[in-house]
Amino acid sequence: MTTRRTFIQHLGAAGALTLIPALNVSVARAADKVPEDDPTAKALRYVEDGTKATRTDKMGVKGADQVCDNCRFYGLSEQTDDWGSCQLFQNRLVAGPGWCAGWVPKA
Ligand code: SF4
């Protein structure tokens, strides 16, 4: 027979087990910043400091105003400090003030 105490004990263990994968993901993502010498980053001319890139006006937005922070592919929910996930880089982290040629404005 399951008592309320054993039910709560089992629930606690199950809850702890569900947290472990979440913790592993956040640790892996935090360490998984896109390096500028990554082949995809090079192809898209990604830089951590957008001011170092030659950014031409695009979709009505001045080049100087284009940064990862205001890009459609930037993942706000993954932001830690000034880094966020980018869909073009398999949700690895890119710098908020960064830029790449895949930039498009947020909808
Ligand atoms: S696609 Fe957008 S968020 Fe991703 S690196 Fe390029 S500019 Fe930054």
C-alpha cells in the first residue's frame, strides 16, 4: 500500500531526476559559445563585436543598428549575461552585441 509519505518520497526522487537533464543542458549551452573561427561562423562572417563587421543596410535597418540582440534568430529565453542562443548556430550561444550575415530584424 502506498502511503502519503512514500508517495511524496517517490515524487521527490522523480522530481530530482527530471532536473538532472535540465541542469546538464544549461551547463553544456553555457560552455558552448560559437567561436569566431568555427567554419559556419566564418561562412556567415560572425563576430562577437558587431562594430568590427562591415554591415550594409538590410531590410530598412542601418548596418550600424544590426546586432544579435535585435535579430530574429536570437533566443531571448536562453540569454545569460550578454549571450543568447542563435537558431542559425543550432542554438549555441552568440554575443548580444555580435553580428553575422544571417541577420534579419525581429518580427
Ligand atoms: S543569425 Fe542573428 S543572432 Fe545569429 S549570429 Fe547572426 S546576427 Fe547573431
